[in-house]
Amino acid sequence: MGLGLLQIGVTLCIIIAIAPLFGRYIARVFMGEKTLLDLVMNRVERFIYLLAGISRQDTMTGWQYIKALLYSNLVMGFIVCAFLALQKFLPWNPTRLAAPRWDIVLHTTISFLTNTDQQHYSGETSLSYFSQTAALGFLMFTSAATGLAVGIAFIRGLTGKPLGNFYVDITRSITRILLPISIVGAIGLLALGVPQTMNGPLQVTTLDGGIQYLARGPVASFEIIKQLGENGGGFFSANSAHPFENPSSVTNLIETLAMLSIPTALIFTYGLFAKNTKQAWQLFWMVFIIYVVLIGITAVGEYQGNPAVNQALGLEAQPNLEGKELRFGWAQTALWAITTTGTMCGAVNGMHDSLMPPGIFSTMLGLFLQIVWGGQGTGTAYLFIFMILAVFLTGLMVGRTPEFLGRKIEKREIVLSSVVLLIHPIAVLIPSAIALGFPTSLAFQVPPPGYTGIPEFHNISRVVYEYASASANNGSGLEGLGDSTLWWNLSTCLSLLMGRYIPIIAILLLADSMTRKQALPETPGTLRTDTTLFTTVTAGVILILGVLTFFPVLALGPIAEGFNLR
């Protein structure tokens, strides 16, 4: 146990060290200050702006920013959908794979367009190298950059600055952040054993003289942007549990840090925009504590193992190693599971369906809260949505008009904040209820043993997790659910779109509203939001709203399953 806790502790210490440094770099990029990449990227960006007819000086209103985002995403979606549908006729297809079914094509396009990367197919047997790189790899960059642009625009609005230009923000997100780190990271993964080749499957002779084919491809470049951009879609069906995606503890550490780097850093980026690093540290530690608690719950559950199995075998408490890669073990699997569901990445280095009930509880709670550490850019926005609600509630309690960063919080801001928070339970709970109420053939591809029409505790978790993952733009799943069906492909598409674009629209309108407000001078009666007390209140609002909204499904799923095992 000591070694496992040490591995977790080292990873957490590295994050504490690099988050403020990376946050400062991101702030410099979007404030237009000098960076190390200026010599190369200034020229690249000027060419892109000239080619696209973009003026760097143009700023957008909230609706202009929204329209630019939606139009560009729509065009990218059509292009990628065409690539997947025409896969058979396109290059880089050494195994001559045909196009997937139309519903798989639609779901996959929407999933990667929304930065969810929920996969209802097996990557190595369904998609060509062209589809994986030119189509899905392209969306991994652009969808991540879209989320990052929204997060930066929201921070600008909160701090009273113009929202900026969407096309400039998405370009700088790629050229200054995602692409340079991905190049360095891909080279590092390649050196550590992750393949990067356009050759077809490798044919090998087994010890008994048989022939085996090993799938491979341009994996290293795919893997790093998958982690860095909070994408999560695996080149292989087993995702980062596959030895070609994640061969060792060193690559596991690199990929974990990649998942955490941007979401943790954006809190400090906000602090520099607002000129209040004290508040940034307060928020960082608040989220960090929730993060560590969820890791602890999961790690303890995995270390103690399955009591029913241990009792049947007459053993003391043994770690739960079902569904895990032994090169990672229970500790790194627990850390990864909370990180990937907290950051909305969705990649897995072990099967979440095999987690003990405490682990499933923690991963589902991360999907419900969406701020530990949240998705690419949008997670930071969700964090400040909770802060605005905390300001509103505390203002009501003391009888003052609520203010945030010197700007009044009024009806419009509260309505938009409520829309952001209410869309998620609507997109999760309603389709979950419909799926659980339908016949077995619609809810499950292969009916689980003993299924009688009323799902068992674990099966409830499987269904709710699927929609929570889609709405939270996460993409991971409890894979005992047979989700490669018309029902799951179409129904989750609705959750994917609702969970992505409705909150983004509300967030940008809220930011636009805040940037138009007159800043008020601070007075002795002004509620300070950079204190430990207010940060504690914010944490309470997050946990109360998040836990109470979804408590019934948590009680019927992982909590009931945990009690049933004892």
C-alpha cells in the first residue's frame, strides 16, 4: 500500500508545482504578451489570419462569438462525417476497412466534435489510419481548442474585458498550447515505446507456430493530444490500458499529467486576468481537496478489494485487480479513474466497470460535478458559475445586492447560471429513466444474468454512467453495457449535444453580460470572494447542488451495490 500511495503523492506534488507556471504561460498567450514561441508562431498565425481573412484586432460580442463557434463546429462536423462515411475509398487504410454503420458514423462524429470521444466501436478494427488521424485527430485539436477558447472568453468577461475573437482564440489555442506540447509529448511517448507508424498490422509467429496479427499505427501522436486535449478516445479498443498506448508507469505518469495540466493551470490563468492570485490559490486548494478525497475513497475501495470474493476464498483483504493492468495496479488505476472523470478526459487505464462501488460512486460524482478539475476550458467556467451562485446566496443572507469582481449579479446572470447547471441533470436523468423503462433488448445489448426487467444496482449505474459521460463530454463508460446499438448511438447523441452547446451558449452570454456592467468601487460592505470563508461556502454550494441533484441515482446504484456486497 505504501508504494501505491507514494505514486499518487508524487503525481499530486508535480501538479502543484507545474499548475501555476503553466497557468502563467497560458495567461501570457491570451493577453498577447511575449512568449518563447513568438519567433515561429507569429509568422504561422499571420499566414492563417491572412488566408482566413481574420483581423486580430476585431472583438466579438457574445452572440457573434457563439455564431462563429457554432458555424465552425458545424462545418468541421460535416467534413469529418464525410471522411468516416467514405473511409473505404480514402488512403491510409492498410487493412481495407469498410465504413462503419451510419449510426456509428453519426455518433462518432458528434462525440468527437463535442470533445467527448465516447466510442461505441473498436478503434483498431473499425477505423483506418486516415479516419483516426485526419478525421478524429483533427477534431481532437479543434474541439479542445474550442473549449479552451470558451474558457478564456468567459474569464475575460468576468474580469471586465472584451470577449475577444473566437477565430484568434482557437488558432492561438492550437499553435501556442496544444500543438507544441503534443509534438514534444509524442516524441517522448515514441521514445518510451509507443508506436508511430503507417505500416499495417505486424504479423508474428507465436511459440506454438501459429500466426498472430498485432494492430499498430500512428499511436504516439494520437495518444498525446487525446490526453492533453481532454479527448479520451482510444486508438485501440482497450484505450490507455493497451500496452501500445500506455506501456509503462513512466508513460502513465506523463499521460496523467497531460490530462491535468490545462484544467489545473486555467485557475491560475484566471487569477492573473483578475489580478488576484490569492483567489486563484484558494480555488485551486478547494478543488484539490475534493479531488484528493475522491481519490482516497476510490483507492481505499480498490485496496480492500471485493469482500464477497475474499470471504469466499478465505482470504484477508486483497486488492481488487479485476479489470486492471498489473503494470499499474490498484493505486495508479484509482488515481487515473478519478482524474479522467474529473477532467472530462474519459481515457481509461483500467476497466471502470470492474471498480468497486466506492470507485464507481467517486467517478460518477466527478461526472456530475464537472469541476474536479473540469473539461477543457469549460470546466473552469463551471467553477465560476458555482461561485456566482455562492455570491448570490450569500448576498441574500446578508441583505446586499450580490457582486462578483466589482460587478452586480442580477436576474440575467442567475438565469443563465441556472441554465448551465440544470441542463446536465436533464440530459442525464430523463434519458436514463427512459432507457431503464424500456425492454431489455433496448437497454442492454446482452441481457445481464438474472435480469428480470428491473435492473440490478450495478446495471442502474451502467445506464446512468453512459448518459452522464455523454452529457459531461467525458466519454468513458461502464463497458458491461452493450452500447453499440441504434438506441444508444442516437439517444446519447442528444445528451452529447445538449451537454456541450447549451452550456457554452449560456456561458458566453453570461460573460457578455458581465463585461458590459459598470465596475463598482470596493467598499467596507463588499463581500470579498478571495477568503477562506467564502471558498468554503462555494465548496458547500458545489457539493450540495451536485450531490443532492443526483443522490437518488447514487443511492440506487453504487451505494446500494456497496451495501449489497457486505
